[in-house]
Amino acid sequence: MKKLNEVMKEIIELTTEIEVKYPELYRYLDETPFAICKTPEKEICLTDLEGYLNTLKNQLNNHIATHKK
């Protein structure tokens, strides 16, 4: 299993790539659902971040597949 900082790094790299290469998709990232862990401490869970990363990857792959030049 990945560490929290590794997943965060991947999220940052992927969102930066989307911002630079796919600005038309980047504007919709604010609408991507992301929930913080439902623990009483409200801490960020690794599984939530991994889910968010997978959502970003799926959105990018779908965008590329449906917007071929």
C-alpha cells in the first residue's frame, strides 16, 4: 500500500498535468466529489485519497478517449 505522501504527490502531478495539457477538463475538477474520512477526528484517510486519485485518472482517460483530435 502506498504512503499518504506518495498518493498526494501523484494527485498533485496529475492535476498539474490536467491543468497544463487539458485546461478544458481542469475547470471541472472543483466539481469532483471528494470526502474526508468519516472518522470522528475528520482526518484525511489514505483510502479516500486513493479513491480521489483513481477518479481523476478515470476522468482524464475518459476525456482523452472522447475528445480525440
